[in-house]
Amino acid sequence: MVLSAREESLIEAVRALPSEEAEKLLVWARQLADLAGGRQIQWSDSWSDEDLSDAAVASVISFDAPEEH
């Protein structure tokens, strides 16, 4: 299978994560795939630049917050 540059970049980013965090990300990705129900999602049609910026900020805040167990 040939991967796009974006796909390769994503794989490199996941590989750089600590194993626990990578597993959390993979679980989240599987949950999103389940929500899609086999349909291909056209993210560029669904996410504005503002949406992406908001998601990035929320991700950083969540990542920096201490975990509650």
C-alpha cells in the first residue's frame, strides 16, 4: 500500500508518542472510524480553518492537563 505524505506524517507522529499515549490515540481513532460507519469522511469539506485551530487548542489544553484517575 502506498501512503500519502500526510498519512506518513501521521504515522511518524504516532510512533513518536509514548506507548500509552499512542494506544489512547489509536483507540480514539477506532471510535471515530466506528462512528463513520464505513463512510469516507471528507474532512476538508467539514472543517474550517477556525475549527482546526479550535481543535488544536483544545488538544493542547487537554494534553497539558493532569490526568484524573
